[in-house]
Amino acid sequence: MGSGSESVGGGDSTGAVNVIYGSATGLTATGDQFWSRGIKGDVSFTQGFGESLAAGNFGKSGRGDLAIGAPQVTLGNNEVAGEVHVLYGTARGLNAAGDQLWSLDTPGILGGSRESSYFGEVLVASP
């Protein structure tokens, strides 16, 4: 569950994500995880981390992975350029090892960051 306006690490509205896993009896707080923008990149003000989420098997490992949008991230002089963080699943849940950070400045991504591009504002996972 994303909370794009959660204040974390002294930042205002940096955002956070709570991951609550399922069990044989439904959702449970046992083993839940709390993620913030500090995975990669620095926590700073008004980032919107967690404003959008998409779960899928992005790593083709058979485990559930999570893409987390942070559409209000400033890149260089470009305010609200945006980023997407990807966490990969393991047998014990999501793990920051091998995580990825994407933006319009990532090599191979077309376009380049620009002011108010809101990259990561909408995320969709395909089955």
C-alpha cells in the first residue's frame, strides 16, 4: 500500500510503501515490510515515492516483484521529473539486493528527463 505523502527520514512528503503479505487465512502483518525512497537515491522533500505501484514478475523468477513510482523526484534542474524503483521478490519477500532505479535519464530510455514529466506517475504490470 503506497503513501506518497508519508514523511520519512526528515523529508516532507517523501513517501513510503507498506507491503503486507498474504497467508492461508488472508492478509497478515507478520513479515510486513516498510520501504522508502532511501532504497536507491537520497530521501528528500516532496518525492511522492509510492504514489503508484505495480506488482508483477518483472525478473522472470516466478516471484512477485514490485515497481514503485516516485513521480515528483527532481533530477538535476528538472523538478517533478520522476523515477521508478523496482524491488525483486525472493522466498522471504521483497529484497533491495539487485533493485533497480529507472528514470528518463536511464541509458536506453528514450526522451530524457524534463521539468514536470512525472515519470512513474502511472504504472501498469502485464500478466
